[in-house]
Amino acid sequence: MILRLYYLVKNAIDAMPAGGTITISYKQTSDNYEIFIVDTGSGIQEEILPRLFSPLQTTKAQGMGFGLAICKRIIEGS
């Protein structure tokens, strides 16, 4: 779980090259926890949203584009 959170926070940091704020919070439901990661980055371009969790989707100069796809599959498998 900690490693998954690390990658989500790393993506948030990468989205704010000039700096910004990351807020991490959680909410407990009856039998689960919901974790929220919010950053003050510029956001995701509208045309990328439909492919956001697809493998090989990246906007970074370096990287393979697997991070969010893997996170999504791990969460869905939980």
C-alpha cells in the first residue's frame, strides 16, 4: 500500500515542476478507507483523460506510462 501511495504522490510532484502543495487525506467508511491525494498542479489536459489509465500513456519526457495503469489494476483487484 505504501509503495502505491508513493507512486501517486510522485505523479503529483511531477505535475508541479515549479512547486506547489500536495494534500493527502483519508475518510473511513464502514469497512474501507478512501484516500485522497490533491495537488495544485495545472491539471490533466481534457484530451488525455479518456486514456489516463491506459498502459503506455505518458506526458513525461522519461517514463514508460505504466504507473497509473498499474495503480488502477491494483486498486480494482483489492
